[in-house]
Amino acid sequence: MLLLEHHGLTDAGRVRKNNEDSLLVGEGRDETLFVVADGIGGFEAGEVASSIAVDVLKDLGPSDSLEDAIREANRRILAAARGDERFHGMGTTVVAMRFGGTGEEPVAQISHVGDSRAYLLRGGELKPVTEDHSLVAELVRSGDLTRAQASEHPQKNLITRALGADAEVDVDTVVLPVEPGDRLLLCSDGLSDMVPEPGMLEILASYPENSERAARALVVAALEAGGADNVTVVVVDVREEDPPAEEPHRGDTQELRAILPEETHAPRPKTPRDGSLRGKKHAASRPKRRLGRLERTMAGLVRVVAVLLVLAALLTPFYLWGSSRYFLGFDGNEVVVYRGLPYAPWGLELNEEVRRTGLEEADVEERFRDDVESHKLYSSEEQAEAVVRDLEAG
Ligand code: CA
């Protein structure tokens, strides 16, 4: 029998006043469900969006579809945004993980939208489980950027998918077979931007058997690295149950759950999670829940939903935010003002020409040349035009 030991925490960080991240750490109807959501939007709108996502997921029953619940959260966020001007344009990322399968073949189902991540620590290696839905991740896939360049990139926080962006949302799901000794991590970009993966691995490996200390150490590392954003982490350890009657270690907010093989219902073809995991502390007082059987084919199957991300990028307001950026570049010999972003993933230009300035490369002073060549981004056309005036004045 397997147990889950877990700990989650969030911190506003050292720069931001509000904490727009929300999390769920086993306190929903499905006690094996863990969620991190990272809200986007001015004033307190980001907070509202991420907490709507968590509230919807809190109600998810053990045999309900996780992807459907995420789509429902998307609809609720859109409805809330329509109903109140202050919440216009709000959105959130989400990464949600729950456990199921059978006693012999336990699995974690992980669904996500945006750039909040899941990682698996197994055998001393930290492996990403999710792929970011972000512009830089797209540019890495298309070969325009290396992973190292992406992590330093000024537009690394520009996401191409979010809840609250569009009436329909594509959710990516992975079903991961798990085993005793596995440690799973969910985090917002406030961790992954501040602490590079080798640092995350070192911390996770330094506190085995103690999810609370590991989670705290990760948050502390993000704060010590500058704490530029809200930081949220959830650490879940998959354990073999200790011999009978032994209460394994418990932290302050940790609860223990068992993955119990039981009688089966009719199979449920599309629901990766058909196992019922129960809180150990309630085991004696609760009637046994029945379990459906996870289809054998699902147990080992890792399903990544393939999506045309560039298309998604073009269709969401998050790309439109990007398209309101301006930059200068040389076209042939001439300085040109562009709107958009200076990339062409999969050969698809993310920018358009605004105007040709008539300024020649030879006229551009050395000190300005770099900004033109590196396509420095400006947030308005006026800013870009002010730079053109500087170039003209020499
Ligand atoms: Ca964030």
C-alpha cells in the first residue's frame, strides 16, 4: 500500500505586495488532488482568477474528469471577468496533480495550462513533467532559442495559454506511473525563474523523507535569489506504508493517504484516475469507496496533447499583449520600426513593419547600434519613435 506525504506553501516574495498564486494541498473533495495556480491581471484580479481555479478544483469528485474541471474553471473566470470591469483580462495558469490507478499500478495524473510546472524526482534525477505554454518554450522547440537563453529571456513570462484567455482552453495531460520513493513537485514560475533546476534538485535531494522541510527550503531559496515574484511550491512524497499501526512521520499540515486496491466498477475508458485514495486518519470511520479499474492501457501511457502552440499564441490576449510591443531593426541597410516580437517560430513572423525610417545603417551611431541589432523592445510606438529621433539627431 502506498501513502502520500505532502506539504505546500506560498509566499508573496520580496518585491510584490499581493500574492496572486493559489494552491490546493489535499483539502479538496478529492484528497489526492494538489494544485498550483498563478494569477495574471492588475489590482487584485490575478488573485481572483487563481482562487476561482482552486475553488472549482476543490469541488472535483474522485471520479470526475480533471480536464473538465479545468475547463469549467476557465468558463467561471471568463464569466467573472465579464461581470466586473475590474477583472477584465484576468487569467491564471494551473497545474493540477492527482493520484489514482490501482495498488499494483499507481499513477499520477498531471494536467496543466500555462507555465506553472510539475517535476518528478526519482533516482536522484529531477525531470520536468510539464512543458511550459510560453513564448520562450515555443522558441526553444522551434530552435530559435536554447534552453539557457530562454531562462534569461526578457519575455520568459509571456505565456501562450491561460485560463480566462479564451472560451476554449487546451489542457495538456500526462499520466505518470509512480512508485515508492518518488517525489513530485508543483511550482509557480516564482520558483522556477529564481532557482535553476540544479539548485531545485540539490534542495529536493537534501531533505528526503521530509516534504515540509524540502518545500520550505525551496521557498527560502527563491526568496534569497531575490524573490522577484510570488512563489508557490507543493512537494508530494510517494511512500510505501510503514508496518501496521505505525504512524509515519507527519508535519504540521501533512496528511497521509493510502492507495488501496479494491473491487472494481465498470471500466471508465477516459478517466485516467479510477483509484480511490483515502485519508489514513479517516480509514476506520469511513465506508469503503468502490474503485473503478483504470484501463490497463492508461497505466503506462504518457499522453501529451499535441497542439499548434503558435496558433494558440496568436489567438490569445497574451500574444496580443506581446503584439503591442515595438522594436527597431535593420532591413537591408535601413532602420525600420516593427510592431510585435522579433521572432519567427516555425517560420511564422510575430511582427509587422510599422514604417521605414529612411535612416541608413551607416548613420546609426555605435552607441545605438546594439539596441537596433538586438531588437530591444519598447512598450509603445512613441518610445520606439523617440529612439528613432535620437538616431536622427545622432
Ligand atoms: Ca508568477
